[in-house]
Amino acid sequence: MQITKVTKIVAIVIISIVLIIVLHYTGVLRPVENVLSAVLRPIQNKVFNLSGRINDFYYNQKSQKELAYENHKLKEELAAMQYTESRLKELEQQNEFLREQVSFFSERNINGIVANVIGRSQDSFQNFIILDKGEKQGIKEGYAVTIQDVVIGKIYDVSKYTSRVLLINDTFSKLAVSVQNKDYSIGILTGEYGLGLRIDLIPQNEKISEGDYVITSGLEENVPRGLYIGQIDNVIYTEGELFQTAFVKSPIDFNKINLVSILQVSYDSQNN
Amino acid sequence: MIAKIIKVAVFLFIVFIMQVSFLPGLFYPLNKLNIFIPLLIFFLVLYKENVTMIYAVVFSVFLAISSSVPLVLSILVLPLAISVLIKIYNRFFTNKSIYSLLFLNLLLLLFYQIINTIFFLIYYFYTYKTFTAAVNFSSIFNSFIWQAVLSSIFVFIAFFFVNYLSNRLKTVFIDAT
């Protein structure tokens, strides 16, 4: 009797799982998934914003406690800032770079679609976010996603009303990049378990320095050249090795993403 | 019957929104809480195994929505973990005390984490043909510890809440007849 009951449960569960998998991959479930995502999307948006506000409240409270310490630290930093005056030339270069970034979209006629974050991955392996824009708004796989013109990831899965973005700090993320150094080194940017960003396979003879800018190289179909990613934070150079590795610091806090732009790129704009 | 279906649908809707949209937006470590695991423990203790298994499948579908691992793998993690736990529960557990619930919760979390890690490694190997740099074990360990702490607190609070509302957990020993 006991065996029959257990067998029945196992059979029901296996059949349910197989059915879900088959119906999902054959697309039979697609209309149901689309209706569900259309209904749930506005609620998810509101709830995600609510948790974001709780998050902000927590960080505000935390930051008040740290204000005294930060004040002291800032005074020290202010003194250090005077030193940076002597680096006027470098600042001029930075200024020029930022100007290029500002005029980037208007010059290349790239269409940015603003999207709200309505969900996020939770386990320690994955780093992605769910957006409230999908096929219906013209979103396609491979489109770059930015915040204030800084690349944070690429679209990797699109449904009718929502899409998922694999963040550039995810282990599975691969992005063709270029370093703004003398050699214009190119490489592949990968994530470091959600903790950081790394560029591998840069030839040892190419000189990369801390502070060099990292941009997209334009070698990918839907990602235009010149999108800002971050600055080189650290370079690992081992004597006798063929390649060196560089670590990149992004100006974006990947844990506090609420609003993003999805870049709709036409082939013409990519070649500009 | 209709009232029951509506009740279950509302419950699933709230749980889904909580897990996919509310909790992930909170600050660390609260964003690591997986409420499906303690909920399944309560289903296991309060209802029959088949109810628990069906909820495990439904929760797996929810988790698959917020997973970058293919559906074919992510949908199996929770049902597999809960099946192992049901075996252990039927064989070794004789009461529904708070200690039992906490221990079951930790066991399920552990099985879930192990199976999830194995499946992730399979997917990683399938994609990159190597295991190099696949996972950061210290990050997984930190995440596991926080999940254990938070879900234990959840079980602790929920235990007294359920006890207050019903007497289903007041039976000290499970009726073995």
C-alpha cells in the first residue's frame, strides 16, 4: 500500500515536471507565460520599488552612523585632492572622454528604451535582473543595457512583456572590450562570481595602466563601440606568461539597479 | 472548492511576488532569504508528502523564472532535495517540535544547495568544457550561512504563528498508526 502511494506521488511529480519542460520548450506554454507576465509585471514593478525604498531607508540609517567617520575621512581626502591639481593634464583627458560619452548617443542615433527592474537573481551563482520591457517594445537578445551610459549587461532572454539581463559581473557574461591605452588593447570582459570584472588574454607586450578607460570594442553584433564600462583597477603581469589579466572597476553599484536603458542599435549606427 | 482554489492562488501569488520581486530588492543579507524552503518544511509537517511535492514543483517553476540556468535543470533542484528530505523525515523524525522543524529546514537547505551547485557545475561544464573558475566556494558558503540563519528565524517565527492559529503543531509526537 505504501509503495503504491509513493509510486503515485513520484509519478505525478515526474509527469508534471516533464509536461512543464516539454510545453515550455515547444512554446505551448508561451501564451500562458505571456498573460501571466503581463498581469504580474505592474505588481512586480510596484513591489520591487517598495523593497528598493526599504533598502534606501536602511542605507540612509546606516549612512547617518557613518557620517562622523566619513566627515573625518573626507577632510583627509580634501587634502589629498590638492595633489590632483598637479595632474591637470590627466583631468583634461578625462574631460574630453566624458564629452565624447555625452554626445555618443546623439551622434550615432542609438535609441535608448528606459526599463524598470522588476526582479533580480538571488542565489550566489547568478547575477541578472528582470526588466519590464520585452518583445512588444522591440527588445531583442544581445542588446546592451546601460545606466547613465555605462554598460551593465546584455539582454539574454526575452519574453513578450519582460526580458532578462545578464549583468557583466556574472561568471557567464562575456563582452568584447577595448582598453583606451596606447595600443588600444582588446580583450574579453568576464564577471568574477558577481564580485568584480576581469579582462583576460591581453598580450604581455601591451602596456595597461591603472586608470585606463575600458569601453566596448564594437565586435559584437548588437553592442556599439565606445560604450563606457569602467576603469582599470589592477593589472596582473607575470614574467614569462603570454598574457596578462586586468581587473576593471565599474562606477555602477550592481546591487542598486532600479532603472536602466536598453540600447536599440541598428546596423548603420554600429558602423559609425 | 472554488474558495480553496482562490485561497491557494492568492497564497502562491503572494509567495511568488515576495520571492522574485520583494526579497531580491532588499539589502544584504536579507536578499539571500529563500522562503520556499521553510514553507516546504511546514507543508511537510502539516500536510501529506504529495501536497509538499506538488508545492515543490510549483516553487521550482517560480525559481526557474529567476534563474539563468536552463529550465530543464532548475526545475529539478527543489523536488529532488525535498524527496531526499521526505525519506529522512519518514525514517528518523518522530515529532513536530520546533527543533525538528529547524533541523529539517537546515537539511533541506543543505540538500538544495548541494544539488543546485552540482547542476550549476554541470551547466558550466556543458558551456565552457572546464570547471576552472566555475564557482567561488567562499561566496557560496557565506550565502549558505546567511540563508541558514534567516530561514531558521523564519521557521522560528512561523512555528509560533502557526501554533497560535491552530493546534496542528501542538501534537508532540507524530501518530505512527
